[in-house]
Amino acid sequence: MRARYLLRRAVGAVALLIVTFALGLGGYLAGRALFVHNGGRGGISERRPPAPAPDVIIRRPQVETASGLGFPAAATKDTTRVGGDDATADAADVALAVFPPAPGVPGPDAVTLVSADDWRAGVAAAALAAPPVGAPVLLGAADSVPSTTNDALRSLAPAGSAATGGKQLLAVGGVSVPSGFRVSRAGGPSPAAVAAAVARLRQRLTGAGPAHILIASLDDPAFAMPAASWAARSGDPVLFAGGAGPPPLPTLEALHHNAGVPVYVLGPPAAVSNHAFKVIRRVAPGAKRVAGSDPVANSIALARYSNGNFGWGVDDPGHQLVIASATRPLDAAAGAALSSSGAWGPLLVTTSADEVPPELRDYLLDLKPGYVSDPTRAVYNHAWLLGDPGAISVATQARLDDLLSLVEVRSGASGGVPPPAKP
């Protein structure tokens, strides 16, 4: 019995090391207790003082799987799940995956805090995850700091730098911050004002104006979510306009302040009205709309879009993707650091936990990689999935893995890549 127990522990350890090594990021397994031991910082960066070395334990509900090792819910060959039971847990796990605490490994100079009940602030705050600021998003509350967030913050141990104005925390909107940290705040009386304040904060920290401005839906989070990943990729600010009436005054003021900066509006008229778009074009005559008819198609539209140096232009194999549920809009902010580091990739939205929406399936088939004779010289796709199986089921994860996986290109009349197995 003891031999079988030791063998099972060894198999589990090897499996976890394989996932971690293959991705170059921390493998934080959904559905199991996540143990992170921070052995302190220092060694590489002289400006980063040694950090405390707490033992951080972030607990997750047990996921029932046949193997007992957390797979396939934790990961498949081409997917990795960040399986928090809410966006607060996902944000902590992503931050620790992108900045795994270990001696001699530099962590983030600052961390952004956003209230877990303010998705608009979260989408706007994603711009602070982009270099050179590089601040991952953690989620808090108006009157307290959740223990999961506090533990992750202690383990990340941000020290501040010139890129963050010496600040360790960047607080966006009405969120409580723990004591003992140097803090910059970006707030305002409305979501549009908070977004404009984030744009000003990033400009102040970087000393440069934005290359582009992205305007997202003020009213429909499912249409706004993809803006977070592009903001994290580029540092472009996200401002807001609604499905009726003109854009809010803070949005218009920010557009006037950045006259001449290219403007892109994300979402169809139901998300950002034609009236609002016409007003935006009076201030920014060259403004363009990037849109899909529903949240899934809308996220794909932004992932495919490219105009000069704006847009992901992900229309071929060999990419990382981030997939989140439309029912959990704060996961867009929680996953922002996955789009600004590692194998940077766009956020795709799914509207079903139990199946792959047809638009998403077709898009992944378009990206499906193939090889003729040597798979080691091929390109590969990978997806991070945000949320527990209630957000994206294990069966859906398996179908996504099949859509993402590399296949041999067979000779014949079609000469194409064979389709994946039917769901």
C-alpha cells in the first residue's frame, strides 16, 4: 500500500512538472489545493529588496476525475485551466502563474487592485498590466481585502520601481487597500470617469500618450470583456460608451485630450450605439468599429482584426488564446496578465459552459495547426481557460483541446487538415 501511495505521489509530481515546464508559467491546478511557497526575492534586481517568505495556501474545491490527479480538469495537452470558483481566485492564480514566487525570480513591481463587483474598472485596469508598468490585477472589495488576494499580494511582494512611480499598489475605483503599501489611486464618480483616470495614470507613469484608444460597451460586459486583453497587450486605454445616447462626458474629454490618436469602438450598435459612434467620430473622425453580432463573434472579431499596429491579427495557427465565460466578466481583468506576458494572446468569450459555441468552433478550426512530416518543426496552439467547471465544463475543455491540437496533414484531393472529432 505504501508503495502504491508513493508511486501515486510521484506520478502527480511528474505530471505537474510537465505542465509547468511546457508552458514556462506556473501550473496552478484547478480543483485541488494550490500550495505556493515563497522563498523570498532578491538576487537578480538590486532595486527589489528581499521579500517576506510566507507559506500561502489557496484552497479550491476538489474536482472529481478518474485519475485522481486533477486531470483533465486542470490541464490537457493543449489547455491549462485556472480553475478558481470566482474571479477573485482566478486573479490570484493568474498573478502567481505569471510571477511565480521563487528566490532570484523577479516579481511584479506593482499590483493593481480592483473591486470584485466593478467589471468596468477591471476592464479599464487591464491597461496597467501592459509593459512597462506590468501590474497584474488582483480583486478586492470596497471595505476589505479578501484573504485569497492578501495571500497572493504577500507572495508577489511588489516593491515599486521607476516604472510604477515608486508605488507598490495601483488602486482602481472604490477598492480597499491593505496597510503598509505605497499606493496610487485612479478613481472617479462614475465608471467612465474611473476609466479616464486609469488612462491618465498610465500616461503619467509611462510619460507617453496612448498609441490608440479602445472604446467598449458601458452596459454589456460580455461585449466589453475582450477589450481587457488588448489593453493588457498594448497599454491602450479603454474608455466607455453605452447602447443609447452620447458617450459619457469623461470619455469625450479624454478623446479631446488625445486628439489625433486613432480610436476603435468595440461592439455592435446594441453595445455601443450608432448615436454614440457618430458623436465619437466628430471628435475622432477616423474612428472605426470592430464588432461581432454576439459576444462570441465580437471577441473573435477583435482577435482577427488588424489595422497597422492595432489589433491581434490572430488568423493563423501558432498562438496562445485565453477563453473565459461571459457569465464572469471580471475574469477578463483576472486574466489580463496572460495577454501581456508569456505567449501573449487574445481573450475569447464563450456563452455556454457545456458546449463550444459554433462561432468559436469555426474560428479554432481556422487556426488548427497541421504538419506534413515532422511535428517537432510545427507551430502549436494553446489556451488558458478561466474559471471552474461551472464556467467551462470538463467536457467542453476536452472539445477545445481537440480543436486546438496539432494534426497530420493528409495527402489527397482535399489536401487539408482533417476535422476534429464530432462533439
